[in-house]
Amino acid sequence: MIDHDAALKAVENSLDRPSAARVYDYFIGGDTHYAIDRLFAEKVRQRLPLMGDYCKTSRQFLGRAVRHCAELGIRQFVDIGSGLPTAGNVHEVADEARPQEDTHVLYIDNEPIALAHSTLLLADTADPDRHHAIAADLFDPEDLWERVMDSGIIDVEEPVALVINAVMHFIKDEQDPDALLDFYRDRLAPGSLLVISQMTNENPANDEERQALLDILEYYETTTNPGFLRTMDEFRRFFGGWPLLEPGLVYAPAWHPDERTVFAAAPSESRVIGGIARKP
């Protein structure tokens, strides 16, 4: 049973510093953010004017990736680090791609703020028989996967689309993301798909942009989620050598762009990379 009072209290207790999830929501045009988040977001935008477009790029990639997975026949989605429900939620995109509404979606976040907002907002759009939001920590994989299996939403013996979108740039190498991704890939059934993306510091346009990206990382040290950028080569290892679906690991706007894709004409300007790999 959803404890709305506890959810509201968690939100109220989160307003002493910016929430990375709410800042992201602000940048992509959502409405779940507060003054402290907006002030931080505008500070970031002043240093990196296209930051809002980078965030929109990540969200658009998520939508196209989920739609592609559903069209390939995937009916189960586990979204780790799901953040705040907002326009283009995974369950909404999946149901649109599969009108028979046979998809199951489990949203997972370890941040009480994000989970609280999910608890309050999913009630408006979700089917409680197919869509749940649960608390679990990417950094505690055994517990997280146990909760996935206990959810009643996901059959881990069948293919799953594991979504880790716009999350890896909040995991530093000293936190051993390789071991984490190894664990999750091992738990997926054959035929499963791994969807991952993150912001990149690949080939800055000039020294000014290179410094701006470093400054943004310093800014995010004051939020709920400090950041870490990677190049294409540094990021590729997270797919574990699984074969990548076409067009491979690319700048996100180059991944099956549509008429709404930001940076479609110049994908490398997006600062976002991503791809989907299939488990053999």
C-alpha cells in the first residue's frame, strides 16, 4: 500500500539542496521541481548554455530506445535510476508501441526524493497490475535484483529490457561500475536488451567547452548526485562485449532519430552517447 504521507514528508525533507532528478526534470520541461532546483539549473545553464538540450537528448533517446525494444517484442522493462515520472515515461511509450498493453514496467530508484515523487505521480497514469515503482540501490545489486524478482511484475526467466539511462555519468570509476554492470548483465535472460546512455566529454569543441564540462562536474558535487564524464571508448565496456543493435554506440541523436530529435543535424554536439546491446 502506498504511504502518501511518508512520500510527502520525504519530499519536504529534500529541499535543503538541489536534487539531480528534479534539476533534470526542470531541464526537460517537467513540473516537479522547486526553487532550489531551478536556481541550480540556471547556474548550470549559464556556464553550459545547451545543458537543457543535452537533457532533452537523453530523454528523447530513452523514448526511442523503449519504443524500439517494444517493437522488437520485449514486454518487460526494468528502469534503474528512473528518476521522476514525467513526459514520455517508459510505461507510456511501451504501451503506445504495443497497443495490446501487455508490457510490464518496474521503476527503481534509490533516491527517496525521486521515489516519493514517483509514488505520488505514477498513480495518475500507471496500471497497478503492470507498473510499479520500488526503492532499491544500484550499488546493492543482490538486494535490488531480489526486489525485482519479488515485485510480481517481472519474470526474470524471460527477456527484459534493462534500462540505465542518464545514470552512468553519476557513477565514478572508483565506485566500480564494471562490477555492477557485470552483475546485472549476468542476471538477464538470453535475448534481453541493455539500454544505457550517459553524458560524454568526447572531443570538446574547444578549450572553453572542455573547461565548462569540468566546471559542471564541480557544480554537481553540491547536489544529491555528483557526476563523472566518459569518452566513447571508456563507456563501451559497460555493454560487456554483447553485440550492439544498429547503429551501435553513437551520439544519442544518431540513434534512430525522428522528426523531433534535438541535434539530429549535428549529433556530436549533443554531449550524450548511448546504445542498446542484446544478450546472446
